[in-house]
Amino acid sequence: MAKALLISPSYFIFFIFFVFSYATIPVFGEEYSYVKTVDFEKMNLPKEKVTHFQLYWQDIVSGSNATSVTVIQPVNNSLPFFGMVNIIDNSLTVGPNLSSKTVGKAQGLYASTGQKESSLLMVMNFAFTDGKYNGSTFTVVGRNNINAKVREMPIIGGSGLFRFARGYALASTYSSNDKGDVTIEYNCYVIHY
Ligand SMILES: *[C@@H]1O[C@H](CO)[C@@H](O)[C@H](O)[C@H]1NC(C)=O
Ligand SMILES: *[C@@H]1O[C@H](CO)[C@@H](O)[C@H](O)[C@H]1NC(C)=O
Ligand SMILES: *[C@@H]1O[C@H](CO)[C@@H](O)[C@H](O)[C@H]1NC(C)=O
Ligand SMILES: *[C@@H]1O[C@H](CO)[C@@H](O)[C@H](O)[C@H]1NC(C)=O
């Protein structure tokens, strides 16, 4: 009889845990008073759709109007230029010609993150300035294996018309010149409301 009343240490630890976790439930309720679940239906969002943007990304590194500037030099000044960081404010144009209509800017940076092969980390916002897209942005973050014919990068979010956006961008080189300027075709497939 007396033996049955003895509590084993593991049971005792479980009992203490149970008492404490039970006692903390109302405290959690108070702690997260700033959090509310939103009724998605009541947000009145239009139907989700997929939009394809065909844009030309103008990486101008030469001359007095360069839009892509190396702010950190590579650790070793030979390919694959590991450690190099460029800050960009590159024009996004509707045609491959730099003088075609600019509908936004690709603002952000790219960093050379491959020690053995040329591979870039891209972090940029496509910030639109044209028509209904003016002020809306979507964000491209990903690995850019510049030796591949087509490079795929995720689109991870956005603002304005691109709230809740997700998708992918396919980049392929359209042209380059001997000064290092390049024009890249970006085909972006964006799911948004
Ligand atoms: C830089 O831009 C200015 C203003 O648009 C222009 O007048 C000038 O010719 C450009 N310079 C170069 C090197 O393209
Ligand atoms: C720079 O890179 C080249 C090619 O990868 C290599 O041969 C050389 O040793 C490197 N130099 C330094 C200082 O790391
Ligand atoms: C780009 O446009 C300018 C002005 O319209 C034109 O002079 C130039 O020839 C065009 N370049 C190409 C490669 O089509
Ligand atoms: C885009 O929006 C900004 C800020 O609202 C405004 O100043 C600018 O004129 C607009 N641009 C176009 C092309 O509509």
C-alpha cells in the first residue's frame, strides 16, 4: 500500500511539466494579444493569376552613366572573381535596346559567391514605374549560374499589385559588349492577385 504511493522520478518530472505547461496556457493568451487570424475571404482579393513579364535587364558597368557599380573588389582578380559585390540600379526595358522604353528598375546587388565556378547570388527588387504597375515591386533572390544558357531564380514576394507574389525568373544573355555591359532577357512568371 505504502509502496504504491511512491512516485517514480520520471513520473514526477512529467507531473511537474504537466502542471507548469497547463498553468502557462492563459499566460500565452495574454502574451500574443497582438496577433489575430485574418479571414482571407474578407480581404476581398481578386482571383489569383499568373503574369508573364518579358523584360531586358541592362547591366551598364562602363562610362559615366554606369548603373552597376563594383563596391567590393574580388579577393582574387581572376575568374570567377570570388567576393565581388556589385550594387545595381539597372534599367528594365521592354526591348533589348537600352533606348527602348524603361518600365522599371532592378535595384539590389549581385555577389560572386562561387570559389571554383562563376556563380552569383542575386538579391534585387524589380521596381516598376509604368502605368498600373507604378510603385509595385517583386523580389528576385537566387543563384545565378552565369555559365548556363538559361538561369532560373525564384521570385519570393512583392508589394502593391504583387502582394503575396511567388514565381520564377528565367534569365538568358541577349548581348554583351567589350566594355563589360550586358543585356539579359528576363522572363518572369509571377503568381499574384
Ligand atoms: C549620360 O547621361 C546623360 C544624360 O542622360 C547623357 O547626356 C550622356 O551622354 C550620357 N553619357 C554616356 C557616356 O552615355
Ligand atoms: C587566383 O586565382 C587563380 C586561378 O584560380 C589562382 O591560380 C591563383 O593562385 C589565385 N591567386 C591568389 C592570390 O589566390
Ligand atoms: C537602339 O536605338 C537607337 C535609337 O533609337 C538606334 O540609334 C540604335 O541603332 C539602336 N540599336 C540597336 C542595336 O538596334
Ligand atoms: C509613378 O508614381 C510616382 C509616385 O506616385 C509619380 O510621381 C510618377 O509620376 C508616376 N510615374 C508614372 C510614369 O506614372
